[in-house]
Amino acid sequence: MSGVTPEGALPPTPSQTVGPYFSFGLEWDDGPFAVPEGTPGAIRLEGRLFDGLGHPVKDALIETWQADPDGRFAHPDDPRGAVEWDSFRGFARVPVDDDGHWSILTLKPGPVPGPRGSIQAPHVAVSVLARGVLTRLATRIYFGDEEEANAADPVLSSLRGGEAERRTLIAVAVEGGYRLDIHLQGPDETVFFAI
Amino acid sequence: MATHGNNEVDDKGEGGTREHRHAVERRAEPGAVSPLWAGPGEGLIVPGYRRDHEKVDPPGDFPAYRGTISRHPKRPLVPIPDMLTEVTGPLLGEDRVGESDHDLTVDAAGGEAQGQKMLLHGRVLDGDGRPIRNTLVEIWQANAAGRYWHAWDNHPAPLDPHFEGVGRCMTDDQGRYRFITIRPGSYPWGNHFNAWRPAHIHFSLFGRAFTQRLVTQMYFPGDPMFDHDPIFNSVREAADRARLIANFDWEATTPEWALGYRFDIVLRGRESTPFEEQDS
Ligand SMILES: [Fe+2]
């Protein structure tokens, strides 16, 4: 059964913190670019990362994974078949700077089919890895100008904390892209998911 | 991570697994399970991944490791089922890996690193023992003196100009990886009085799905710092901690050259049938 390692199966290797000294190992020159600079339609997705004291976190790694503008994934487990968009990686990885700021260049994803015939609003899956974070934290970023799609999104509408919780997941449109701060703790604590 | 902090057993599930339902109940309104869990209906069905990592992963809140105090979410994680975004993930390829990236002991100019050479190898498997082929393995570590190639590391141990401490490779068709490196030293950190980390190598793995992403640390057998290290001990069960410790490997030990160590990594296995436990 789910949650229990079945008889004869292998339990997973436990997680440990990424620690403070990862950047020389995990920082890639092209990490922040899910698409190359100059790609038509590219958007900047950015924000800052804060701890429970309201201080910027400066030793964290943000990773993103998302569908392409058609809502499809370049992956064989997408049952509709993998598609490749020209030079679109779907994945980005960027360490935060000393102000906790991070920024990636990507394409806006399309809507993605969800359970029971639902349609998920365009969203980006996010991992937060940091010193003091023992297990990767998973959250999502939605887009503020997709009001109708967001209202129908099965994940957003399943949140019991209502608007206050939804707000922590919805990026606002800014010049050239979208912006959302992530709060690990505190009054504006971001919704993190058990996946 | 409230769902991680609890091992209560309640196996009589109806609708949702025990972890999922448990977490939902802790959140609010007992019994009111999110419609996300109600069953497959006619939507797009994707086989998900087992949630057995929740029992082995450390809790978010582990105050002995001071860094967690203001960095763990205080509200329970919100369980969502594996959907398309979660069961897919970046399949990063060979283009990320240079020809000698698996050998950390020789720098670009041919200079040799200080320290005890080791041949570190193992397999990346899923929870059903199947090899995860052609997946990127990234490692980074301190040098033999316990110093990182990082501007913030001010431990007054010598830097080794020939050891950067970063390695990458792809697993082969049996899920095998192999690095040549040196054994890292222990290093002090400011967590508590006289705090030293057990010697360790950091690992980063992607597997094939966003759900399988794993960042962890590998330790060495018999390290005297084990009892004093809150990061290692944040994994609650001894049997689970044991799976973070490499095995000395006599077979891989090479005369006049390097000690062998073996470290196998298991990423979450797949649900055998999607939604099989749900009764709708
Ligand atoms: Fe470390």
C-alpha cells in the first residue's frame, strides 16, 4: 500500500539538507534559462525567498519544472506522448542571491489535464532546497492573469485556507514576466505540498 | 513537515492512503477528503509514486539542527495526488557531463588532489529494485582537510588548489555510477559547541519524475561523529540512517591506488496500479 514499502521492495534513501556550500557543485551557467535568452515569448519568473523571521534566505537553490505552452511535458510518461519544443528544457535551477532573490527565464506553461476530467491552470512546480531544509520543499507557482483557469484549478480549489492560502501560490504580472515571493514560515507562509 | 512527524498506524483505509488521509485530517475537518482524492473518474490517469519516503525523510522541524528553526513550514504540508506535473521531470542528459567529470582527483591542468583516493560506486534503483538508467548523478564535497571550494567556508583548513570537489556522471544501463575522488575530512560548523560534521559527500539525483528528486548525503562506516551530528540523526530510524552509510568494498579496492566504497541509492518506487487502494 502507498506509504508503506511493500514486502520485498526497497525503502527509499532518506533526504538530507543541501547545506550551505552547494553552489560550486549545483550552479550551472545555463541553470536559470529554461529557454535561451532572446526566445520569442519568454517570460521572467522571479521572486525572493524569506525565512520565518522575515529575513531573506541567501543559501538556497530554487528548481522549477513545468509543461510547455501547449500544456505538455517532454517526457515519455506524458500519456499524450512526449513533445519537444525547440530549446525549451522545462527545467530551471538557480541559487538565490544575497537578498534571497531568484529569477529564471522560461515560457509560460499551458493548462494541464488533472484528475477526474479537471483542467489544471498553468503552473510551475517548484523545489526549494536550502541549508536548514532537511527535505526538499515542493510548491507551485500559478499566474495572476489566469483568473478563470485558477478558479477551476483542482489544486487551488482544494485548499482549505481559501484566498489567503491561494494567494501564496499566485504570481503577479510584472513588466516582462511574473513575480512571487516564497515564505518558508511566518504569517505569509507559502503553501507547500506533500507529493 | 507535519506528515513526516508521525508514524501512527491506521491501515484501514477508505479513500486515500493513510498518510494522505492522516494529513488531511490534521489539517481540518476530519473525514472531509479533498475531491482530488475521490477517485480516477474519467480524467487522465497517471500511475503515481509510493509515499514511503514520508517515513524515512527527516521532519522539517528538527531544532537540534538550528537552521531548521526558522526555515520549516509550520503548517502541515498539503497532500496532492501525483498528477502529470509530478510524474514527469527533467531527463537531463549527457550534455551536462564532461568526459572527466567523474574523476575529482585530477584537475584540468593535470594537477593531483591531496588525500586518500577512493573509488566510489553504486547503483541508482527505484523502490522495486529496477535500475534507473541514464540519469544524472551530481556530487560535491569538502577536500581532505575538510574545506569546501566555497567563498563562505572560513574553516582555517588548507584549500587544495587541485581539488574543487565537484563530480558528475550518468548512470549506465544497469543504473551504475562511478566516481574517483578522495575521502573528505570532517569540518566544524557553528551549530553547537564543538560541532563537527561526520565526513560526507553530498549527492543530487533526479530519477525520472519530479516526485523522485532527492538531495542527500553519503557517510562513511564507523564515523565517530555520528552520535553528535543532528543532521545525520534527523533521520529518525537507525535502519534508515544506515542506508546513508557507504559500505567499504574490498572488491573495488585497487592495489597501490584507491580504497573502494559502494553506495546504492533508492528513489521512490511506483504505485503498482494507479488508485488501487481507493474504493470508488
Ligand atoms: Fe557538507
